[in-house]
Amino acid sequence: MGSSIFPLCLMLLLCYVYGSPLPVGNHSSGADAEAGEIFKDIPDINLAAGQDLFQGDIMLPKDQRNALRNETYRWKFPVPYILGDDLDLNAKAVILQAFEMFRLKSCVDFKPYEGESTYIIFRKEDGCWSMVGDQHTGQTLSIGERCDYRAIVEHEILHALGFYHEQSRMDRDDYVTIWWDEIIQGREHNFAKYDDSYITDLNTPYDYESLMHYAPFSFNKNASVPTITAKIPAFDDIIGQRLDFSAIDLERLNRMYNCTSTHTFLDQCSFEFDNICGMIQGTTDDLDWVHQLNNVTGQEDHTLSGSCRDAGYFMYFDTSSGTADEVAVLESRILYPKRTQQCLQFFYRTTGSTSDKLIIWLKEDDGTGNVRKMRKIQTFQADSDSNWKIAHVTLHAQKKFRYLFQGLKGNPSSSSGGIAIDDITLTETPCPTAVWVIPNFSKILENTSISVIQSPRFYSPEGYGFGITVIPNYNSAGYARIAFHLCSGENDAVLEWPALNRQATLTVLDQDPDVLKRMSSSKSFTTSKDHVSSDGSGAVIWDKPSISGTFDESCNCSRTVSWGWSNFISHSEMRRRSFLKNDDLIIFAEFNDIIHLNNTEVPVESVQPALMGGLILERQKRAAQDMKPVQDQLPYLQDPCDPNPCQNDGVCVNVKGEASCRCLSGQAFFFTGERCESRQVHGDILGMTIGGIAGTIVLTIVLISMMARR
């Protein structure tokens, strides 16, 4: 191996070790959390589970063909699914999270199994793996131990939908280098590449950011040396990302399935174009919102914040002149809901009087087809903080509707600015329960003396108090540790303790204005009786915080031990994408009871035998660069229909390993016989022909007789 790889090794080693949930004391630096497991990428999980699968995580049936090119392997939506009861409770809920991301960003949809002949059953087998494409029978997708991360589930579902790994492309050597000498002996076959007859890129460029790309240390025999690196070094800490779909992942998915819309996305606008996304000014108000360019100090756009000078637009209502109580209304276009709950997310800032208000309204169909029925939803009071703030408003529209922004002037004499709104997103998903904004986060990263940051107390839908712990520089390893803990609260006397079978989900928001391109970092765990204190007492850490926790004056509450990930997100990742727009780190948190998912498996109706008996494992031991195309290296059963034995354009069908011909039938003729070798005439056509001939003969005789008489 060339010496150029070695300067990359230490950096990449730090970037591609993921942390599984580990406990940390309330006010410690996190050093006591070193004793946990280290979660690696999918190939490493499967190696540890004793699996030797095709390309690391693909289970191949004997008659597999390329699902990318062969449309018979493409699914019809919605895809029926079963959540097997051998799955961890957390895995079941994470799978449902992944479904929601597909619904938000594509036309892919899923439905509970109801006796269909083709479906996916999610199980906890050894490791994380899937088949490729619809096998037209029940097929298994494994979410095994430590595979229960949303990005990993999305990766495996993409396989099931028909996709292979990015670095299998024919042109991959133009973009990445495979360090063959560093690959575990016998695992070289996982780095094979395939020509266009097997894999298609759907006319998209090579994607370093793909969720389907190997990480640098996949199948490596030296823990500190990578097996795959990018030809452009800047992408070395990007390949193998496990955040979410990349933009090109979605482009391919939507091209493959001809998606023209998604299921839960309704609207978004960053106001960068003059048409302001089809929004309209109110007709009965006093003033208009202004389409404002970011070219004035103190009036910076949110969309391109920190990226460009004198660029980026937002909508602005000036409250520094005129009279009090003047209003300006901005209305969305008419929207058509599919669900009964929507979440409106937007950013706003107030630079005028503290008596200014921003009011959100809903205008619905009044039952006659006219969108005119008004309902006030939420009011935001201006304050002295002139920074951009994130807001979430839950709507419950069930008929066609518009959402409205009403700006209300307070006291113009005390205003030197106004109200601005930007980066609107409307989806048919629940709004986050808890939103924590940490300002000036890049400065916090630079200040190594800041060891722990604790959030305010939030409340779950059930009433549990909880909080978030952030260690910005965890062990100086280039990562931020983010963890979850319970807080004592006003409802503790009536709640269930310990708080078990609740899923905690933490999400660091990618603030890209396009919700379809956001690649937020999200991780979940489910509280368990196995989560016990490290002091040797064996006490479950999810017991009542006033008993098991430590008092914290900052919230006037007791906080339990935090449970989370020591490598939640890297500093480089935060800076590379839009995680730190306006230097704000935004974290969403959920804490929900998921005990209802305990029993989800349903019996499968009697259909043809499961495909698992036909599975084979790829165990080739020769060097991948000498491998033949995958069609030749796998011991497929002989297809009785290849070549087609049927004559006269008959269609061959494989019936229990034997060829069965479906013969062509036309309007006048049809074919019969074991190989469609005999041609027959339809009875009605034959009768009509005989009748026609007979009639012609009779008519001819009559005509001749008449002519003879003359």
C-alpha cells in the first residue's frame, strides 16, 4: 500500500466509530462512560455475528437477478410488512420511524400485512441484512442486535427496494481507491464491482454521500488502516455516512419508482424567488409583507445565513412606522391534507417593539367548497431577542385549507424594526415534543473548559419530566456526546415507576431549508430494566428521579443518570452541513410509551414456501479483482425457461422447476400442445368461414340459374 494512506488513518478511525448508548453521571465529564460497547458499521456487526453475506449485508436467493434493471423485482406500493415479535421493542419503533422518512421523502409506502402473497417480515436474525428487490413471496429483513438505528434500517430497506452498494458501480475506481492488501483475507469479494448489465446508476453521478456507500474501515484487517478512501480527500470523512438519505439516494429512488409526489410533505418556502412559493398577500389587511433582500445589517436572511453576503430573501413586516394595531397578512396557497395532523415549522425574528405579535391562523373549507372558515392557532409575542428562532405549530386540518401569518403592530414609536419569517416547512407529521436550541455552539466547541451542558426540563405527552445532556468535546475525540435523562416533575406522584418501555429519540437538526434534503442525526433507545446504576446497587436508572437522581439547582429538579451516545455526531459533520446555522445547535427530543408494539406479529396465510430455503451465502475466497460477473460466480439453479422451449411466441412459466408453456391466442387462431406447436382455428371463426363459403356457393348457383333462363 502506498504511504499516502497513512496520514488518513487516525482521522478516519476517529470519524467512523459510532457509540452505542452509554450511561454518564450527571455532572461528570463523561470519562466514566468508557466501559461500554462500541458500535461499528453494518459489515462489522455482521462479521461479529458470524455472517458472511454477499457484499456484507445482502442475502441472495438462488434465482436472483438484478433488481435495479429487472422491473419484475420492483414493488407495488404500499409494501405489506410484519414486525416479528423476536425484534427488540426499540427496533420495532425505529422501523416505523424509517417508514415515515420514506413517506416524507418519496412515494414509497408501507402497510400492515393482510394476507398478501408478497411482503417483508422484519426479524431479529444474526446481524443486519436484506434481500434485493421484491421476491414475490414472503421475504425476511433482519434488524439484529445493535442494528436498531434509523439510518441502518433505511439502508436495509433500500436494498429490499432494489438497490446495491454505491461502491459496486462500474466507474467506482474513478472516485475511490480500494486498498486490497488491507482487506481481511477471504473478504475481497465484498469489493467487487459490476458492469452496466448488472447495476445501473439511473444516470446519476457517483455519490460519496450515499447512505449505501461503504465506510472507510469496512472489512479491514488492521483496525487503524482503511480499506477504501476517496480520490478527493475531502470526502474521506463523508463516505459511509449514517445520517439519512442523500439527495442522490432520493433522486435514484424516485426515478426507479417514477415518484412525482410524496405522502406526508405538503409545502415549503425559503422565499428565494419572486413568486414567494405561491403565497398571497391578504386582501382585507392594512399593509403587505415585503419580499426583503438580505443586504441590511440586522436584517439577515435565515436560508443562506453565514454562506453569502447580500444574498437570500425572507418576508418582512415593518412595524417602525404607521399606527398601532395595523396588520399584514400572508396566506399560503390552498393545500389538500391526507392526514388529520400537520406540523408547520418556520423561523422568525422580531426586531421591533416587544408589543408586536406574529399570529398563525388556519383558514379551512367551510363545507361549501369555499376556503373561508378562520381559526386562530397560536400567537408569538415579540421579545428583546433579535436572533432567528425556530417555531413549531400543530395544525389539525381535515379539509382543504390555507395557513396564514398575521403580523400585528404594537407600538411603532418604540420599534426600530419589525417581524421577519423564513424557511417554512409544512409536513403531515407530529411536531417535536421538545426543542432545545444551544446558541453560539461553535464557540462552545472551542472552549474546552465547558464539560457538560444541561437542557431545561421538558415534559413528555404522558407527563414525564426529562432533559438532555451534551458534552461538547467528549474525551477530545472530535465528537459531541448527547444523552437523555429523566427529571423530577409535577406529575411524578401519579406516573408509573420505573418508566420502562418508553422510547427516547434524540435528533440533531440539519437546518437545510429543503426538508427533503435534510440529513439530521437521529438515534433512539428504549428504557429497560437492564439499564442499571454503575454504583453496584443494581438500581434501575429510570426510577423516580427524586429517589434515583441528583438535585440540580438550574432546573430546581432532580436529574437521573444520563443514557446516550458518546459519539452522537462529529464536529466535522456539524460544520459541514447546516447543523450550526446562525451558530445554533438545535436538538429535538421525544419520550413515548411504545408498549403497544410488544405483540405485533400476525400469522402468515398459507402461501408457497418461504424463500429462506433457497438462500445462499456468498463465501467466495478468491481475490475480488479476479472475479467474474456475479451471475457466473453464484451457483444458480438451471432455469427451465432459459432458453425458451415454447414455439410460436409462447410464454414459458417456471412451475415447480419445470417449464410450462402459455400459448398465444389471437382473434382467429390459437396454439396448443406441450410446446405450443399446433395451430388451431377458433370454432366461431371456423363456423363463420364455412357458412360464408356455403352461402357464396348457393348465391352463385342462383345467379347462374337466372342467367340460364334468360
